[in-house]
Amino acid sequence: MKNILSLCIFIAIITKVEAQSSTLAVADSLYTFGNYSKAIKAYQQQETSAYTNTQIAKAYKALGNSKKAIESYEKVLKIDAENALVLYDYGRLLFTAGKLEKSLVIFEKLKAKDTLNPNFHYQIGLAKEALRQETYIQSYQTAFELDAQHQKSIYKLIKNYIETKEFKKADRIITVGLTNNEDDVKVIGFKAQLHYANQEYRKALLWFEKLIDQNKATRYVYEKAAFAAYRVGRILKSIAYYEEALKRDRGNYFYHSQLAKLYYQDGVPDKAEHHASQAIVGKMTDPSGDYYILGMVHFDRKEHKKAMKLFNMALEENPDYELAQLRLAQVADNYYSDSKAKLKMYERFLEKFPKAKIEMKKIVNTRIRELKEEIHLKSE
């Protein structure tokens, strides 16, 4: 009788274990296939363990419920306080949830266990940087020294060196990053930025175009590529890249303003007029350059009255605009019939800008001399 009772208890235990194993397998399957809410319910039907709480934490994390995921990880750590894998996930989750000081404590603890793990140093760097602790960069440096292929630390170091204008250091780290992965979009972008910061526009354009060719260009990349192209005399490329930047930010008056100037230089007055008008409508700052471009468009069309009005508007916005003052005198020269009125406009230029550029003063003085001769001959 006693043996029969023992056998029944044993069978019951085995049946319970098998049932739990079966339910656990179902829970694991649900988790694997991303059915996280059902997986959580299935894990909760099991006996509480470090494993089930870890899986529940991961499922809550996958669902985006950081609060419950953190609570579940904390239950695990009450059972197994030294579980490195759980501590690592817990620390990262704390960082994502904005609990920066707690995250830093966790990763300092992990670092103490394994000082040669570069990722622990990297995570410490992230927490310190977010907490605005000045020593954060040393953590990234240590991560890089421990593993030269740690690209995330490489990104952080390059960014810091460019911001602090330590360009030689930045270039050295960029070289390592490109050796690790020559197609790394972030490192290519940093290479372009470095040349741009050094005003090496031809080289900067080359690296920006690597991103453009890979369809990885952002609005920022198109903007900087456009400016670099302009600085090396590639007007058509500059126009194309500003147009691409404008597609990504339709209301950007700066791009309209730049396109107005470039289209005017390229001899496309209608488009220059359109973009200058859009820039004037859209921007709240000094529109004098856009009034100037519109003035030049009308000047070229021999619409002198409109041109004079626009050059005057440019000077109202910016009284120190030398070129607008010169163009105003030149358009008046074409519009007025009275030589004395023309002369007065050129003399006004010299009064306002006695230290004007030599080329401008030469043009003005030559025309003043010619007008004085005309006036003298007429008086005789």
C-alpha cells in the first residue's frame, strides 16, 4: 500500500513537470515568433524563476513597456544578483528609459567584473555623456583601445575631435573606421565633414558624393555638397544639390536664396526670379541679396524702373550693400536722360563708400569723368 502511494506521488510529480515543460515550450515558441503578450501570460503560469522573469522582461521590452520590463529584471536580480547577461540588458534598458545614474552604476559594476570588455566602457561613456560628465570621452577612448573595430566608439571619438577641432586625431580615427568598413556611411560622412571643416571643398565634395551615390544622402549632405560644388566652380552640380535639399525642406528660404544667385549666374533669369521671390516671401532675416538678384534680372531685361526699385529695397534692408549701390547708379545711368542726375548717383556711391573695392571705385571714377566731360561739352 505504501509503495502504491509513493508511486502515485511520483507519477503526479512527473505529470506536473511534464505539463510545466510543455507550457514553457509553448511560452518560448510564442516569444520566438513575436507573440509577446501571450508569451508573458504563458510564462506567468510557470513557477517563478530567473529564466521566466528574464523572458517576461524581454517580452515587455519588445512591446515597448520599459517600466514593466525593468520591474521584471529587478525580480531576476533578487534571485541572481550577479547575472551578467541580465545586468547588461537591465543597464541598457535603464539608459533607454532615462534612468541614467542607475544605468551608470550597473555598467560600473559590470566593468569591475571585466575591465577588458570594450562594450562596458562604451555604455559607461554613453551614460556619462548623457549626464554631462566631462570624463565621458575617456570611456570611448578606452573602448577603442580595447577593440579598434568598435565602430560605435569610433563614431563618438570622431564627432568629438571634429567638434574640438582636433582634426589630425579625427583623421586618424576615420582611417581606422574606414579600414574596418570602407562602406560605413557614418564614417564616410565624417570624412566629408572633416574636409569641409578644413575648407578642402574639392575633397569634401568627393566624399559627400559617395553618400549621394549610395542613396544615403540627407538634407544636410545635399546642402554641404551644394556649397562645396559652388566653391570649386561646379555651378550646375551646386544647383542640382540645392534643388535636392529643397525637396527635403520646401520652406527653406536659404536654399531659395542660393538657387536664385546660382540660376542668375547660370543665365536662367526666370528661375532666378522665382527663387529670389520665394526667398523674400519666406524669410524673416535680411533679404537684401534676394532683392539684388531680382534687381539684376530686371536690369538685364532693361526694365530699369523695376530694377531701381529693387536695388533701393536691397539698400533699405542693408545700407552697406556696396554692389547694390553701384548697380543702382548703373541702372540710373541707363534710365535717366539727364547727365547731372546720372552723375549725382555715382557721386552718391563714393560718398557712401569711400573705402570701396578698387575695382568698383575704378568703374565709378571712370564714369564720373566721362559724365563731367559730357556736361562740360553741353554747357559750351
